Amino acid sequence: MRMFRALLGVTVALTGTAVGLSTTASAAPAGPITAITADRGDHGHTPVPASDVWTPDNAVVTVTPSAGDALRLKATRGDQFIQIDVAPPTGSQWTAGQMYLAARFPDAENAKLEITTPGSGCNTVTAAVTVLEIARDPGNGQLTTFAAFYEFQCGTDRGVLSGDLRWNSTEGYLAAVPDPGRLDLGHVEVGGAVASRTVTFTSRGTLPEVFGTAGVLGPGAAQYALTADTCSGRTVAPGESCAITVATRATLTGSHTATLQLPDNSGRGVRLVPMSYGAAYGVTGMYYPLPPQRLMDTRSGLGGHQGKIGARQTVDLLVQGRGGVPAGAGSVVLNVTVANPTAAGFLNVHPSGGARPNASSVNFPAGWLGSNNVTVKLGAEGRIAIYNHSGSTDVVVDVVGFYAGDHLDLATVGIGGNYAPLPPTRLFDSRKTGGLVPAGSAVRLWADFGPELSGHVRGLVLNVTVVKPERAGFLTVWSGDGAVPTASTVNHGAGTVVPNLTIARTARCADCGPGHAVPSFAVYTKQNAHLVVDVVGVMDDGQVPDGMRFRPTWPTRVVDSRSGIGFSGALGPNGLLSVSVYDREEVPRDAEALVTNVTAVSPTTDTVITIWQADLAKPTASNLNPAAGQTVSNAAVPGLAAPSWFSVHNHAGSTHLVADVVGTFHRHPGTSTGELPRGTSRYAVVGSGSRLLR
């Protein structure tokens, strides 16, 4: 029967749990029962560290009666023991069927209940003892049989330890021992993968457990869910078990505590398993900008390969541990340059250690000098593979940043940044502001996002275009702090129009114009040239709501008009098409933007290619400016209209198009407010400016 009580003014409430379950009858054991049980429940570890059952079958159990109905029950296993001392109030005897308030020392009103384990006891005890059965020796009046249910609190502990005491008793007992007795789900990433743990309840008493409906109560209950349950509504016979699985997908930072509650037919009426986990924003998919640094140059042997990469040759390049890329980085953002190829072809940059994907990273004609922004997942041992398809070519690789993987050490690198899309916005066009930028000089540019948001910007996603330079050369984009780095962003021949996407690390400029610091960067040109710079996105400090994170994928072709992937046939003059990637397993349903490499294949005339989110107006900025007959590529980050559509436009002539996806951006669940439409962010350029650096 249920002996649930309030202990010395401390009410133990089981709000929402089922009560009134009847005790299931069971045949009495063959002999008298001697046992000690302890259900730690929501009580602390003092004095009983874990729920358990002690009987003569698994421990040495001794019971010592003494004058005044006092009783000592002790169970020993090896060097571990539990000792429980009970006695009725001073001057009285135990009476079956009566509940006694108890303390460590008995007096006229309180019985004695003291629990001791090795090195652990309680100075202050608040308890209750309910006597179920007693018998005495007719000759001396000493106890010969004792059965009781107890509830116990140590000091200021608000939890309750409960259990049964049996000595030479005919009363059966219940014991549903949970394993583990406490569920710690550990560290959980907000918005990350589901974390779950299972607790198993084993019936170790002599009577069957009759369970009610399990539930979760407590301050953090909303953060937990029961995903599997073989206990609720079930009768579990002695020796049998059932299990409950608890899961969380954290939506709030901080420590979350709750209690799994499983009503039963025990004296207390419920089995309790405290639960906890700590939630924080993880960094998986966050971006970390780096100062541009060269990792490979086949002309000098930097990176381990000396000389051109031959036809159908693959060269591995170690990236992790170089250029600021730490262990735990998941993907890297590179600028990959092709110099003096002997034949038209392409490079395929992919994770090392796997089969080469059907995709391209840099497409080029013979004799070309050019580069492309390449995002690639790191493969085995932090390496990437570079495959050259035709002829032979020199290759230069510079790193400009990385995305965090699942095992990046947060304590080492700190919080990274999230991506926020922008409508393409022109920051600089030298054709309209001052003429050619002189060879060997740099232009400092800045973008103002207002006083509240400017300070959160750590990098800018830029489309940088060189327009008809006088000679072959290169542009370098960097934060503007310090000397121009030994790295390039746009490589070009004379008289060409060459764009390239890059993610530029920014500096804080306090004297650029507004009354607050703004993000700035610089563009260096080796030759006299016109420069055009458009900003298409922001990499922030991760503190602004509704930011997006990167999820890498194996390089996958989603458009090839030559073979009917995405659409079929060359795109004609003023041609506009919308392409769906909804049915591609590489594109998760929560993706709001693609990270792609877009290639124009042999256009019939000079043209302009634009790729963007299908439900938005066509931007004025372009992604590709191929000349007639060229096969060239550039990275692009088009948004996706629901349910995963993007648009492609060709300005003049006709051209085949190829697009390969290397990753996606998704709005991080832990910081998403649900307030912003797809393709939008909290950032907007409210001002910009430039000045020439000599």
C-alpha cells in the first residue's frame, strides 16, 4: 500500500503523477524475507550513492535487535556497506500500521532513523518510518520480525531517499532500480543533433511493479521528450526490466534540469530519475576568416609538389595545420590559380581519401592565367586532392578562411561567424570614381551597416572584377592591415574582364566617414586596371539573430545543359531559366543558399551570366563575364526560393552552363527567430566609400 507522507513540514509533491495504484497481490516467498532497499530518487549522493537492493543472496546481511525495539540492519559487500538504525520514539514500542516521524536521535515525539555508508552519514535527519509488520519473542519481548517503509532527507537536501526494511518478514517488497540513477546528457549544441539517453528499470523486489504513465516535470521539462517507453502502463514481474528513452534537441542555452517520473505501486508512489544537460551554441559550420596565405605553388615547390601537374594527375595537399587552419576545421575556403596550362581543361579540388567526384573547380583555356574561389571539405588527415584533367599546368593555392567541423576546439578558436545574404551592392567602380587604379597601389574600401550592426561584421563576401587591365597581373584582397600578403585573389591577362568571388577578412576603420567604426578592406592591383567590387554577403561574429551556417557536401553536379541535368540545351540571348534542386539528396530541406561553382561553356559571344534566388528580382551584378569561346568558372552563392529554386540568366549569344554544389547554408535553429523571409538578413549597406593607398 502507498505510504506517501509529508516529512516534518516538508511537503513532497508529485504534481501530475498518477496516484492510487493498487498493490498487485503476489504469492508469499517460501521463507521469511530479509532485505534492505534504497531508492535514491531525487535525493543527493549522501549518504547512499546509488539505488540498490541488499539481500542475503548478494550481500552479508546482519540484523541486531536491542532493548526498546531498536534494530540495526547492516549489509556488507566487500569493503562497502549500508547500515540503517531504527528505534521507536523514546518510551514507546513499534505498532504495525503506524507512521512515525523520525530524526537522527529519538525523543518522545520522533523515532530514530540513521543511515550510514563508508565515510558518509548525516548530522541532521528529517525522516518518516511506516511500520508494516512486527513480531516479538514471547519470552523476552525482543523483536523477531520487522517490516517497514522509510522516507529520508539529509540536511537541507530537498530530495527524498526511500526504501524498505525487512527482517524475517512475510511482507513482500517492491524495488524498481533505475540504471543509470541519474541521466546526464552532457554538453548539447543548441540547434544541433538530438541527444538521447535510456534508463532501464529492473524489478528487483519480491512483488511485481505496476507502472503508471511516465512524464517529465521540472524547470527544464520543455527541453525533454520521451522518445521510447516500454514501462508506462505495464506490470513488470520480479527479475524483468523495462526502459524509457529521453531525448532533447536543445533550443536554449544554459543548464536544463528536469525529472523523469514513473508512477508505481511502491510506498512512495513514484520512481524519480533526475536529468540534466548543458546547452551552448556550437560552432559547427561557423566561418573563421584568415589573412590570405599561400599553401601551394608548383612553380617553387611550396606545398610539396615541384613542377606542373600533368594530365589526369592528382596531387594531395596538406592544409590542416598550415596558414592558420586548425585541427577540427571541416572545410576551407581557397583561392586556386591556374598559370600557363598547355591545354584547355579543368581542375577538380576535392577531399582527399575518396573517389574523384564528377565536378570541376576551375575551368580554363590553354595559356590561361586565372583563379577561382573554391570551398572544399577537408579529407583524410586534413588534406585535399587537386586533379588536373588535360595537358599540364602550374597551380597556386591560397587559403582565406575555414568553416568549423564537428570537432573544432571551441576553447582554442572561440566563436566563429555566421553568413548573412545581401542584395548585391556595388561598393566601388573605378570607371565612375577616379579612373584607372595605378599599378602597385591599393584602394581601401569600407561598407557601413549602421551603428548597431557594423561592429558585428568580421568578413565580407565580395565579387571582385578587374576590367581591361593594361598587362597581365593580379589583384590581392585583404583586410588592409599590414603589408600586402603574398597571395592573390584575381589573376588576369591583359585586356580581359575577370571576376572572382572571395571572402575578405575585414578590419575596423574608425575614421572612414561615419561617426562609428565600420568594416573595411583593401584591394591591391599589380597593374593599371579598373576595379569593380560588389558585396553579396556578410560573415559576422555569430551574435546577430538569423545567421546561417555552412554544411559541406561532396561536390555534386546539379546543372549541365549539355547532358540535360537541371535543364537541356544552351541558354540563348536574354535567356532565363529556374532550376530546382529540391529532389537532390545533397541539398537538405532546410538549405536557404547554395555554395556553387558555375561554369560557362563556349559562349557564342561575349556575355554576362547571373545566378540568384528564383523568387527575387534579378540583381544588376554578374557572376561570370565570359568572352566568346571561353570556358571559365566562378564561385556563386545563390539563395534558394522555396522549395529550393534558383534562377540563371544569360545576357547575349548562347552558352551551355554547368553548376556544381559544394555545400549549403542553413539558418541555424538556435539563433533563428522565424521573422525573416528567405534570402534576407538583418544587414543592409547604408553607406560606403573608398580612398587610394600608396
